Amino acid sequence: MRRFRDCFLLLTVLCPLWLTTSALADCSSPANTIVAENCLPGTPQTTWDVSGAGDSTIQGFTTDISMNQGDTVAFKINTNATNYKLDIYRLGYYGGAGARLVTTITPSAHLPQTQPACITDSATALMDCGNWAVSATWTVPANATSGIYFADVIRSDTGGDSHIPFIVRNDSSTSAILFKASDTTWQAYNDYGGANLYTGGPGPQNGAYKVSYNRPYHTRVYEFYSWIFNAEYPMVRFLEANGFDVTYFSSLDADRFGSLILQHKALLSVGHDEYWDIRQFRSAERMRDAEYRREIVEGRLNSDRHPETLILNYFQQVGTLLVEGVVDAALLVPVHSGIAPMMWRHLLPVIALRRATFPLYMIGFEALVILCNTYDPAGYLKRYRALTGRGREAAWKASQRDIERAYDESALTTDPELQS
């Protein structure tokens, strides 16, 4: 969030999960499904990426943000095109390509397909396009690798295209890591139709009181730092380049399938992850109480309640937080009192240096500022500090490739426990 809000949990540094130096295992004997998946050939980003929200004449969404292996994903697409295709990709590392073409499907609807105007509610500024008809479907293979997927929907006449993201789960997985995407935040900042929680409505910050999952995405244009390619994509690259045993989950899944979190050793909350309802929070608490590991990566948590396809935003500001938007700071880890070897295990060889500096962009978007004062809470330990003098505005100059590079370059060592 760009303004001060009530916040009950925050950790915006990357908590490492590695122990010993390791690269991807031999593809002839992959250590886990992620290693095997990334042995498959990728597709260059120049082929699959789009500029901003893509072509405005072909836009769509899925009827659910996630689906389990074997389920069917339904696409609702609004376009006047008489012919188009959907290239289905999975995000990963794939030797640096960043995504793999899984399959190509064609629409099941008669083309051109005319979609009705989206349902709107002026009292809340809600726009919901759930009344659109289904345009295409894809049955997820039963053996599909869990991950963040997207359909690149491409017109045959002009080549114009756009992205429709979704997540493939593996509900039977007991992988070491569960990666939770920030899809509630993707929607909170999605101003498709003119309104999101920050603009275009009657709410406390001139935003909507309600936003719907049933809309195409315009988030990448409105605020890139709240979109997949800011934090989730680089973290996917990092985890999969290093062969971590990981399964993927949506924020909505943490609400409706929260018990599945306990099947894993660590929960990663990745991205500008500020919209949680109480059921998501309780699910994370149960993992904490079971003494599992929780890692909040580039995220902050904010309590808001949403049902299946709506995010409701009726909070009030309580108190003041000092939020700094720096994302381009390096991270300095001092070696003292055994803290650095405990939290950053790969620093053991450099203890003699007394400190280690990580690459730029390792500090999360919107970190809380710790003021220099004479009082700290009992038991409080200053484990890290950011090295930056460029201030808030410099944060907005970070490019996607800069952030990717920070994650790629941080792949120093890995923890075998989280690869098995």
C-alpha cells in the first residue's frame, strides 16, 4: 500500500532457506518434480511477454484463480477477433527463458463472440464481468507440475495479445515449500473498468469498496509493483533455478483450503502481499503453532475479508506506520552474536569480513522504517539494515530485469532439506 494503514505482521527481507552449495541436479536423475520440470525446454521471454496489459481488443480472465491437477480451467474472453488462440505457459526458470509453452488451445465459442457489458454497482464501484460466457476451456493434465500459469491469448489477424494468469495446485503434494501468490493484491490494484481499491470509487481513499476476480487484469499498468512480474516471477526463477521442492497456491486457496498448508514445511508469502482475510491469517497461525517455518518474502499483511470472488474493503486507518517505498536497497548483514550464521547460513565462510552485502532489490517493496531512537522493545535484535541513500522515488525506477537479476545472483547456496 502506498499510504499508512493498520498492519499486524511485517517482514520485508528475504529469509534464506539454503545451507550448502548446489545447482540443479542432473536431468537424468532429477531430485524432485521442479528439477524435472526445469529440464524441459523453455520459451524466450521475447516470445511470450506483453507490454503493459497487452492488447485492449482481446482481454479475459479465468472463472477461478486456481485449479487442482486434473481440473478444468474456463476462460472468459472479450474480443471482436474472428480467430485467436491461447498459448498456455508455465512460469519457471528453464535455463533463464522464464516460461515453458505447455500447450496451445483454440476457443470453443463461436466467433466472433459478443460478451455483455459487465455488471456494475455505483454505490461500491464494483465491476464484475462474471456474466460473460465461457470462451475456451483447458483440462489440466493430472500430472501437470504445480505452478503459476498464464494463457497468452493471441489474435490471428493483428497478433495482438494479452495475459490471463492462473495457478495450478497439487492438493496431494507434501513438498517442502508452499508458495502463496499475492492474487488478492493483484485484484486490489486492478483498475480494469476504471476502479480499484485506490481509485475510481467512493471509498476512504477515493477507491472502490469492492473489487472482483471476474475481470481482466490492468494491474501491470496501474501499479507494476503489485503485479506478478514484480516479485512472484523473480522468486519463481530463484526457487526453480536452485531446484527447491515447491508447490504453488493462491491467496484465495489459503482461505478456502487452509488446512493444506500443514502438508508443507515452509510457507512463502510472495509479492506485495497485503490483502489477507481472517481465515487466511488463522491458517498461517496454525502453521506457526505447529512450529513450521513461515517466510514472508517481499510482503506485508493486512486484514480484509473477501468471499470467493470479491475483495471487500471497509477498513479504517488506525495509528501511523512509517512506510518507505525503497526496493532498490542492498541488504547488509552484520556478523555478530552468532545472528548472521544462524539466519544466513551461507555467510559462514565470510565471518572474518564481519559483514556481507547482498545484491540490490533484496529489500521488499514498502519496508517499515526503524527510526533512530533511544528505545527498542525487549528482545528486539537488529539483524539487517538496508544500504540506500536514494530515497523513496528511486524505488519506482527499478526494472523487471533488475529485480530478476537480484534473485538470480542471490542463488549462492541451497538447503538440501527443502529440495527433497
